[in-house]
Amino acid sequence: MTNPDNRILSNYATFSQKTKGRMIFENHIDERTCFQRDRDRILHSAAFRRLKHKTQVFLNEQGDYYRTRLTHTIEVSQISRSISFALNLNEDLTEAIALSHDLGHPPFGHAGEEILNEKMISYGGFDHNEQALRILCELEKRYPNFIGLNLCWETLDGIIKHNGIIDKPRQFLKILDSKFQFDLNSNTSLEGQVAAIADDIAYLTHDFDDGLNSGILNINQIKNLPIIDMIIKEISNKFINITDQFLAHEMVRRLISVLVQDTINNSKLNIKNSNIQSVENVKHCPKPIVCFSSKTLSNVSVIRDFLLNKLWHHPKVDKSKSLGKKVISDLFDFFIKDPNILINEEKLYNNKKTMAGKSSKSLERFVADKIASLTDRNALEMHKKYFKSNYIL
């Protein structure tokens, strides 16, 4: 079977012609498939643009050349398309899922998420994956006919379950599921699984790049790590007098290639061994299909532990996390005490419709949504304005 661009897709790929549709029916007249349209809506959303100034590991203000949530997302998208192409899957659907996977991140990355969750613990908590759904289905307001982006069922399913099946859905997902009937206890499509592992490959590799560029990491620290040791030996043997800078760039490039190729090879083997012939087979398979081989998974665990201890919890990074948490905590408490500052910016607060119906949103959720929508720069500027702070990063 072919898709509209005439590339042969596998029987277990997700075809746009077989979509379960959108929550609000739309009659399209241009040449794009429904998944291409979803991708384009995500790319043109305000939430996507805001990723430019949101933290990946290093604060955006700490340097112009470190990854941000936006550049990370673009790299996830590129890796996703490469794997999807090799497996004869629907690249457009994979790309749409990849581009939206981090839309729900607040300023200051996971540190911002942690403190917002603490502040919201009595009001349903805060989770960046749930927030991405709320952005896509409720908070983005660009179209007169519906709230959110009105994405296809398959795109939302991939976003919801890209990290696996959902045993305990959060409140917003329960509301969404009641309206669009997602099977939360089944696997997502192979396209969604590809986006998930592409996320892992992207951050594991580019965090080495940023760590080396920052001076926190050096070649001597990483040269004995599994997979990387083999790569560095190959590069050093081929380029005798290579500088550490070129060695680092080439190491990252080859590490991406090794992890991508392992994913492709192992996924093809899983497809064969599990006799995957259709989307339904994927849905009910007892384990994920798109994943690393067992040996590579073990090696990746060692690499992840190294990054956790040597980079993600380095004092320089932890200092930025502490700063981010204080800024968000102060702003949250300030706006709860004086919400009129935000309400004046969001004049529809008291009467706008949500997925749950008319204005079911609490003040706390309203404030959390507003803070989550800020970039690192916005948050720091607001804190400086209201608290007279002048942080030096």
C-alpha cells in the first residue's frame, strides 16, 4: 500500500487514509495528508516557538551555542525521520509526534517542572507530558472553530503513549480519553515508539557535546565508557593528530549513528520475531517493538548514569536548577496573591471554554499554565521586575 507521496509503507505503518479523524470534523481541500497538517500546526504554534528560550541542560542565557528545548526537539525530529524511513513507517506522523513531545516543559527544564509540581500538588500536580496535551488540546488558541490544534487521533495517541502504556492517567487525560476513546492500556504506533527512542538518542548524544563544550566534561573522562571507547579508538586510528574539538564532534556524530543503526536492526528483528503484520499487532504486542538491543541498552544505562553523575548533577548545573526553582516558586506565590496581574493579560480567564466545559480551571491551574508558558528569559525578567533580583548566571 502507498501513501500520497507514493513511498511504499509497511503493512504495520500508520496510514493517513485510515485515520480515526479529529475531535472536531474539518473538511480539508489542499494536498497535505492529515499528519502533514498536524505537523504544520505544531510548527506554527506559539508553544513551539517558545522552546527557543527554554532550558535543555544549560540555561539559554549561559551561552548561545548550547542546546535549547527547540534545538533538542529538532534533533529528535531528524533522528525520528531517519529511523521511520528505514522501517518504512509514516515519517510525517513520526515527525508530528517528535515535534510536540516537549511542548509542555516550563522554564528551566525539569527543575521548573519539579517546583511547579510541588506548588500544584493539591490541585492535580504538574507534569510536562500532560501539559503538552493541554497545550495541544486546550491552551493554544489560533483557530475560530475549535480550541487547541484539533490534531488527529493517531498524533495524540503517539504523544500520550510515547513513553509507554498509561496505567494511571492524570485528570486531563481522563477528560480527553472520555471524549476521544484512547486505549490507554495498549501500545502506541511504531511511529510513536520511534519518536520516544529518538528522544533518548538525541539527549544522550548532544548532552555529551554540550558537556564537552562547557568544560564540565573532557575526553579523558569519557574515553573508557562503553560504545564511546570503541568510537574514540576508531577515530584516533584514522586521524592520527586529530584535536580534541574535532574528536568530540566526530565522536558525537558516530555515537548517534551507532545508536540509530542498533535501533533499526533490533526493531526489524522484533518485527520479524513477533510476526508484526498490522497496526493492531503492534497495539497488542506484549512489549515495545522499537527499542535498543539488550547489549546496547545495558551500555546506554552506563552512559546515562555517567551523565547523571558528572553532568546533570554537576554543581554548575545544579546552581542553575536552584535558581530556576526559586524564580518559579517566587512568581507562583506572587501571582496567587495578586492574580489580577495575569488576569489582565488573559482577559478570557473567567469565561473561556476548556476540554472539561466552561471555565473549570482553578486559579492555581491558571497561574501554573501562565508560568509554564514563560521562557527562561521571561521568567527571569518578571522576577527582576517584581523582586528586584539581578541574578548572575
